Amino acid sequence: MLVLITYDVNTETAAGRSRLRKVAKQCTNYGQRVQNSVFECNMDAAKCRQVKAILEEIIDKDKDSLRFYYLGDNYKNKVEHIGAKPGFDVTETLFI
Amino acid sequence: MLVLITYDVNTETAAGRSRLRKVAKQCTNYGQRVQNSVFECNMDAAKCRQVKAILEEIIDKDKDSLRFYYLGDNYKNKVEHIGAKPGFDVTETLFI
């Protein structure tokens, strides 16, 4: 299923900027960055619980937030991109 | 239907920062800000075309991006929030 992860991390402090880097780094292990704070992750429920637990450990829940949107398996017509840097289809094999 | 609008606007220049303010301002006319660059808009297809056309006019398509996620009408169990500043339910009446 496609899970969209969006986050806001308060970067007013060095600790906040460190949290932001850690959140982004973890998200890249699970999906494709489509915007600065938006990742699309094609994963099963177990992987989803895993990344959620990892991110919850990193953020400061009083200052930062995470949102998870569950788009299911049939998501191709549910997503539209306009402008710069479109994300590629995470379900398609990449040939280099 | 619930439409999620996410955006990245390049704010390296004053013009970019102006575009960012305009995009955010327009989005507030259509929905609820749930994170810095994430809005949830409960709207019909006509409204959605309208906001899309307005935002497309504002952004620089070489530098900025918009993403629209169509979550349908049955979205309550498709969204999960962790941490600070949860958005309220845009379909519920607000009594003050």
C-alpha cells in the first residue's frame, strides 16, 4: 500500500535541525521523497509500523508532528503533481 | 471529498517568498492547514479545479511544486497524526 508521510519539525534550535535530518534520513529508507517534507512509501503494514515507531522516537512530540496518509493499493489516479521535480513511480523498477 | 494539497516553494529569492505566502493564503481559503506546507481541503470537484488553477498561476513551475492527493469521502481512517498541533476535523461544525 502507498503511505504518505508528511512532517513538520521545528528547526529553531540545533537539536531541531538534527531531528529534521534524522527524520528525513529514516524516511529515505522506506520511500521516495516527493517534496521537502513529503515522502511516498510503498510498504506493507509491518514496515509501516516499523517506520512509525522509529520516527516517533526521533521527534519531539511537543514541537514536531508527523502525519500518515494511507492511500491503499489503488493509488495511481489519486495523486497529481504540478511543477518541479516530480517523484518517480516507486512501484516501477528503475533501469539505469 | 478530502483533497490533500502539499507544496514546495523555492524561497531563495524574495519573489519565491512572495509566492509561498500567496500559495498558503489561497490554500487557507479552501481548507485546513495541518502542517506548514500541507493543507486538507474538504471540497467538491469544482472547487478543487478552482484552487488548482489559482495555485498553478502563482507558482513558478520550474522551481516550485504542488501535489494533490485525492482521499475520497471515506477518509477518517486514512489519516493519522502524531505530535504537535493536530488539525481539527474540517467536516465537523465548530461551535464557539
